[in-house]
Amino acid sequence: MRTKHFIYILAVACVSFACKTKQQVVTKQKSERKPVELLVEKLKQAEPQFNSANVSKMNVNFELNGRSMSVSASCRLIKDSVMHISIMPALGIELFKVEVNRDSLHVFDKFNRRSYSVDYKYLADKFAVELNYQSVEALITNRFFIAGEQNPDPELMTAASEGLGSVINYKGNVMQQLTYSNELSRITKQNIVAKKSNYVLNALYDTFEPAGEIVFPRKINISVSGNRRTFNADFTINRVTFNENVQLQPIDRSRFTKASIDQLLKK
């Protein structure tokens, strides 16, 4: 009986010690989390949460190497999957369509019946810019990302205060990225520099307003500069809804003549 009693006490002590040790380990892990990891978590909690988006009405002002154009446009996307952008310069007629897929981008010139296709590796080789579908989607939808990285290394990131908000600095081997946020942990600016070229991408987000239960920036500016080229686009979102049943039908590519993406970039 004494032996059984001793074994029982020993078992209880071991269980108690194990639980206490586990609690200590968890507490230690939480206390050792870097400030930048906590900041990233705050940004992700504050960013727009949705499964699909339908920007049914927006105005876009383009500037490319000194030439400017104002158009109406729409954008529909299924999160982490695909995004379609329609450009309608006049009378609501779709003249250009852009399909952004997980592995490639496709531009369709409906007026001239030409199509231009490119994968993300092409962009990396030509511009030394590391991007993937997740990066492009997050850039347009005001979500946190690190260019070209699905699982960015926290050891390559640092955090610092910036006015009432904060800034995250990521220094990778190929890209350097600065992510600015305000006092509400909403991303207000992205600055991405390709280390192996002189290309710089900037994104600015402004006029945060609710669309249903989701707060989204109504004004987005995206600019790219480098190699004596400049591109600037101002997006003003007039109507957007989230989590609708979005159906995206790809264009029949056989109806278009394939052209080199280099021809499009030279225009």
C-alpha cells in the first residue's frame, strides 16, 4: 500500500511539474517574440479581411513617361486565387482587360485583338523585382506583404516608431522594403527598392472608409520608376463590395494574336 501511495504521489508531482514547465516555456516563448513580429500581427489584424472583392466603379489616372490618361475601370478578385481588371476609356466599353493569375499576368488589347502574357520570373529577370501573385494582390488590397516572400524571415525585419505610427524595414538579398502604418495599425505606405537595379515601387493609401463592415482605402496611388521610365497610377474607388459570389470568366485567348510583352512595355 505504501508503494502504491508513493507511486500515486510521484505521478501527481510529475504531472504538476510537467504542466508548470509547459506553462513556463510558453510564457518564455511569448516574452521572446520580437517587437517587429508583434507589429506585423497588429497590421494583419487591422487589414481588410475578405474572401472576395468587387470594385464595380473606380476612376484611374495614368501617367507613363509624360503621357497621361483618365479612364473608368473595375476590378474583381477571389482572394489568393485570381484577379481581373477591366479598363474602359470611353462609353463603358471594355477595351483592355488584365488577368492576374497565381503564375502569370495577361493583358488583352480588345481593340487591336492582341494579347500579352508574362510570368513573374520574367519580371524578376528584367527588372530585378521579386513579386508573386500574393504580393500583387496584397499591394492592391492594402494588406501586409514582403515582396516575393511567402514566409519572410523576422530576423531580416526591424521595427521603429514613425510619428504616431510605425515603420517596418525589411532587408533581403534582392529587395528592401519599408512598410509604414498609422496609429490604427493601417498600412499607409509601401516603399520597395530592387537592390540589383534602380527600380523603385511606391504605394500610398488614403481616405480609409467603411464598405459594409470592412474598412478600405478609397484612394490608392502606385508609382514605379527606374531605367529612365516612370509610371504613376491614381485609383479612386467609388463603389466596392466584399464577400459576394464573384464569378470570373477568363478570356478565350485563341481570339487574340499573341504579341511580345516587350512591345507593350516600349509603348
